[in-house]
Amino acid sequence: MISKKITLLSGDGIGPEVSVEAEKLLKLIEKEFNYKFEIIKKDFGGCAIDKHGVPLPEDTLETCKKSDAVLLAAIGGPKYDNLPREKRPESGLLGLRAGLQAFANLRPAVVFDSLVDSSTIKKEVLAGTDIMVIRELTGGVYFGKPRGIEVRNGERVGFNNMIYSESEVVRIAKVAFEIARKRNKKVTSIDKANVLDVSQLWRDVVVEVSKSYSDVTLEHLYIDNAAMQLIKNPKQFDVILAENLFGDILSDEASMLTGSIGMLPSASLGDGTYPAIYEPVHGSAPDIAGKNLANPMAMMLSVAMMFKYSFNDEKVYDAINIAVKNVLDKGLRTKDIYQDGKMLLGTKEMGEALCKEFSVCKV
Ligand code: NAD
């Protein structure tokens, strides 16, 4: 029996709905794969602001730190949009990532064959796309100082600082090369080295790290060209390595290749000192919250990543991915990925269909 402690942060909007489905899957995994989970639920995001006045209560962060993995659904909502920035749910997210030193954000963008028609990109361009975007998560312009808005010469100026140290680039580049080694052995590093000094350092350090990975091909693309290439010929990419801001934009662009944000999981890893965070890429989707419309697959696939990257269990990872593929092949769809002639399901029904398929197809 393998025991694991998982902190579950259901959050806001559709977060609690997709969390319920993830919990059902975890129950099945306990039964079928001989695990025992202690699932600890904590307030985070808007619900934490409502109860405790802050998006990331100390107790939540401490509990996360003591667990084997953190499973986060989604946070935020219009109710909190007018709060000062530091009191908004999103600052809780930055605090959680920083608190757990989760510097490497992994976002796979895989096009499932049966969803190839759901994307706005031509089928022949898209079919077979399988990209891993690796985004640096705790540095760059989102955290750089000085930052602020102040009055200079009688007008307001706003400023942020894109800053990276050599060691920050080394550790994220190593993650990218290690992952590429287990995939198709190609890393495309993104920068704007023709304009930005910080990008020149990024490029120089990535080249230095690449010398220890002679089996992996390294190429460099400027962020503007990368944004075009991702649409023009996504199959050219295997692992995309990017700093925080460029990675934020490119990973959302990559996600749209797959048809729906409701299909996309992510993992945020550190150096092992603290547990990793697993979460769907989507937000709290207030427009569909409470309506049984949310696609739970991104959350289920985030559970799959938790098994691969935190519990080193490829069997459970494969079984969840096969279950998702089979459910799609059978024509079951939530509204976000619905096409004519397919069977429309709600969040709960899709969660149950996935669990049923998981039980049948476990390998
Ligand atoms: P969103 O991802 O919540 O929604 C964008 C669109 O995608 C909406 O039309 C929504 O209905 C749809 N969508 C999202 N997830 C879906 C799912 N699982 N199934 C079906 N459709 C889905 O992004 P947004 O509208 O820009 O943000 C809403 C709130 O979420 C904001 O408060 C934002 O700050 C927050 N947010 C949180 C996270 C996070 O928790 N990590 C990430 C992004 C946004």
C-alpha cells in the first residue's frame, strides 16, 4: 500500500465542480492501484478571501508544504476584480508558486485525434501535434524589482523589470533538457536576444547547459517568430523553453491548438524541497460555474501528471490518458468540445464516464 498526502485546493467558480470529479478518480485509483490517499482540503483564492481576508492563508501554505503533492482546481472571479492587486486571488497564486519554489511550469499541448476538427487550425497542420511548453515561473518581469506606477515630470509612468540570474536560467534549462531526453530530444528556447540584454544572457546560459546534453538538439527562436511558427507548423516543436512572460503567452497559444482550454493540464515543479502543484490551465470560468457545463478533463489530466511527476507512477498516468482518449473516441463531449453528431454530457456525467473508462482500461 502506497500512502500519499494530497492537499486539494478546489478554489472558486468551476473549481469545486471539477474537484469533485478528480476526487472520484482518486478513490478509484486507491482501489485499483493499491494507494491510500489522505486528501486535505484547504481554502485558497476567492473563498479564502471570503473566510480569512487573504487569498493564501498561512495555514493553507503550511499544509501544502507538508504534503506529497498539491492539486489545485481554479481561483478567481468578478467579485474580487476591484480589490487591490495584492489582495486579489491571483496574488495568492503567485504566493503559492513562490512559497513552494515551483519554478518550472510544464504545460503539455497534445492534440487528441478525435478532437482534431475542434481547433480553428487546419487538420493537416495540426494532426500529431504533441508539445511540452516549459515556462519559468518564479522569475522575470512578473517578480522583478523595481516595479510600480509613479509620477515623473508631471505624468504617470509604469515600470517593471525583466531580470534573470544565471542560476535561475540553468535550473529551468536543465528541466527542459531532461524532459526532452525522454521525448523527441529537441528543445526550442525562446527569447528576444536581438533586443533584450536579459534574453542574451538567457540564450548564452541555455547554450552552456546544452553542452551537457549532446543527445538533445537545441534551437533558438525569437518570441515573435515563435508565436507565428506555433500556428504555421506546430509539429516542428517538441519541448519549448521560455521565460515567465513569453511562456505565459506561448502556452496559452499552444493550448488553443488543442481546441479547448478545458482539456489542458499543467504541473509546476520545484527542486524537490517542496511538493509540486498540479492544476488545469483554465481559470474559474465564472460564466459557466454551477451549471454542470465545465469540462473536467483538464483536472483529470492534472491528476495524471501528479502520478507521473510526483509519484513516479507511469501506469496510473497512462491509464488516465487512455481513459480520456477512449471517452473522446466514443464520441462523448462536454459543451466546450461538442460537435454535431456527438453525445453531449455535463461535468458530472463526463467525470463518471471517465472513471468508468479508467476502470476498464487500466493497464
Ligand atoms: P477562464 O479560463 O476561467 O475562462 C475562459 C473561457 O474558457 C470561458 O469562456 C470559460 O467558460 C471557458 N472554460 C474555462 N475552463 C473551462 C472548462 N473546464 N470547461 C469548459 N469551458 C471552460 O479564464 P477567464 O475568463 O479569463 O478568467 C476567469 C477567472 O479565472 C478570473 O478571475 C481569472 O483571474 C481566473 N483565472 C484563474 C486561473 C487559475 O486559477 N490558475 C487561471 C486563469 C484565470
